[in-house]
Amino acid sequence: MSSIDMDFSLIKKVYFLGIGGIGMSAIARYFNHAKIPVYGYDKTSTVLTKQLEAEGVHVHYSDDINYVQSLSLNPNDTLVVLTPAIPKDHQEWAWLKENGFHILKRSQVLGVLSSSFKTAGVAGTHGKTTTSTMLAHLLKQSSVDCSAFLGGISSNYQSNLLLPSIDVSKNSWLVVEADEFDRSFLTLHPSVSIITSTDADHLDIYGEHSALKDSFLAYANRLVEGGSIYVKFGLDLVQELKGNVYTYGLNENADVFAFNIRINSDEHIYDLNYKGKVITDINLGIPGLHNIENSVAASAVALQFGVSEQELKSALSSFKGVKRRFEYIIKQKNQVFIDDYAHHPEELRAILGSVKRMYPDKKLVAAFQPHLFTRTRDFADGFAETLSMADELYLLDIYPARELPIEGVNSQMILDKMSSTNKHLISKQDLVKTIIEQKPELFLILGAGDIDTLVEPIKAGLLAGG
């Protein structure tokens, strides 16, 4: 791996290994917008890679040294960007290393790019994608404006890269999702940080929960001098931080908090106390108590940046969320279909709890695809507990992503631990058929693997039958 010793102003071409990843594609879009030719490899064609191709990015789907050689790339002016998901035996990666190319991880590139801005970094084992996207929307819809590298597709802008509407020299705020995976966020030097959660996750990388917490503490301490950090109320991390540290949440002992919360179906209205100043009757454009909490953090930073109260209220009401985060696929009186990326027990608790509060009279049917063998092994009890909140559950096989199978670790181990009895192991093909036949009034698809490929066929079948 090359050190970060390349002058980015000299880059004439960029090559991505794993260009279809959500974080990788945002950086690819950035260079493409800067009129620098962008090329990339990914294992499979997706909606996102097709969008990149439509935008002028060159994408191919086979590990092919001959293709790379045909591009006549120059090691002196070509940047290669690598995702950790690329396997060690990847032939293109090996060839690029052997021929002296500058190869940087996505996080390293983001660190270099963000160094030119005042950066607002949003970190957390869950909640960071919605919170960072919401913060970016609040700034975009105000006189402040911003750029943003997001970890999801904004439903308002249909992109994971946001650019300022005015000249960048007149506006220097950058919103980034600060990813804890592989300690990626330790390349950033934020002027303002948000930490939404530090629940145990990625134990295949960190080993122990304490090591993950230590990494969040290291990230928190990377604030520039005089910077501010907003930490979810109740996280013990607060006790170890110094400087301009503020807490946020739904607890009135926090420095910034939501109160007088009124929920009527999917309408969520609340009042905000920002360091003693009250803003009343905020109507949040997306549902869920956890999203009210996310909006408190985003609002606190936006207000600090100079967003006015009226701009804040208008932007929060117009916020449409993030693709695959509490995304309504069908929303009719007698049929509700929601898609969500939840893949950790606490994320599942948040989405299932919110849906049950919003639709207390409907039977909640959910389908979940576990993501990673290690995560399933480490949190089997938590998955079993939270998934039992559904009235009926369909469980798919584990999506392996970057991992090889682990003996004895499978979806059955979750099913066996569940307290509910209305539960089924099912294939993807049979799930589509079953849900279309069953026509549940309230149905959720949950998971971070490829379960989202079932959304459109299920939607089409339900609407055709309705």
C-alpha cells in the first residue's frame, strides 16, 4: 500500500477497485464531476453501477489485467482507490501493486479530500447515514450550503455526493459519514463531530467491544482545536472527552433534546430545546423515534453553523430520508410495505419498535437476511430477541459478503433462540411467492445483504394483486 504522498492536483486518471460500494461511488462521482476520467472494477452490476456508467464513469465486471493494461494508465498521475472488500488474491490489485501505482484506501482518499474543508463528521455504529444525510439536507436548504460524501442515497437528491450550489471557495463545510469499519474514520480531522452510538459491532475487526470504544474515543480526539462534538446522551464516552462537548437525545438532561413529542401515524411533531433555546412544532418528514433523535443531533450542528430556525423547520419537514432507511415501498390504507437496511440488533429494535407504535392494529410481518457469519455468531441472542418483536418472521440464509462460512453458524441458530413461534426459514424465491400470496397489511424487508433485490418483484406482485 502506498503512503499518502501523491499530489492530488496532478491526478489525471482514477481507477477504483470496488467502485460499486456506497462510499467508493461517492468519491468516484467527485472525481468525475471534476472532469477527471474515472474507471473501475466491481464484481456485479447494480443499479448504482449503472447510474455511474450513465454519468460517464467506465465500469467493468471481470477481474481482467488485460483491461487495465488497455487503459494505458501512468503510475505517476493515476490514483488507485481500494475498498477493503477486495479479496487479497485479486489479479488487478496485484498487477497495480507490482507496477508501482499509488494505491490508497477509500478512507485515506476521503481524509485527503476533506482536509481542504471544514469537516463535520458523523460517526456511530448505527444512525450515522441518516444523521449525516439529514445534516447535509439542512445545510443545503439554507443559506449555509455544503458538500457531502454520504453513506447512502439521499431520497431528496438521488445521490450520495452533494456539491454546493455556490462557488466552493465561498463555502467550506463538508459533511462526511465517518465509518468505524476498519478504523476508517481515523483519517479525518473534523471541526465538528457527532457520535450517534458505540454499540458492539465489527467484532471480526476489533475483537472486543472495548477496542471498538477505544477507536471511537480516538476519533473523538481528532477534533481540530476549538472544535465541538455532540454525543448521544447516555454514552459513557462523554466522561472521557474534553473541550466543547455536548449531549443530545430525547432526555431532558441532555444539552440539546426533543420534547413534547406527538406521533399520529407517520406524522412526528416535537419541540426542540437547543442549549436552552426552544423551537416549537417541528414536523419531521420521516417517521420513527430514532429518527427524531437523529434529527436532534443534525439540528444542533446546523444551528451552530448558522441555519435559521425557519430554515431548520422547513428543511426537516421536507426531508425524505435515505434509500433503504425506513423507506416506504407501498403506503396505502390497507397495505404498507417498508424496506430498511437494519442489520444489527439495536437497529432492528428501533425499526420494529417504531413500526409497531405507528401501526398498533396491524399484524407485523417481517423478512430478515442476516449479514455476515461473524455478526450472526456474535449477536445471535440479540437478533433472536429483537426479531421476536415481529408477529410473523421469515428468515433468509446468511449473506456472507466478504466472509467464508463458519462451521455451526447459520440462520437456524437465530430461529432456535427466538421466543416467538410464528417463524420460518425460507429461500429468497419462496419469500417472494409467499408474500405475494399472503398479502400482509404490514410488511418489512430488513437486512444489508442482497435482500433488497426482492423489493421490486414483491412490490409488483402486491400491487398487481391489489
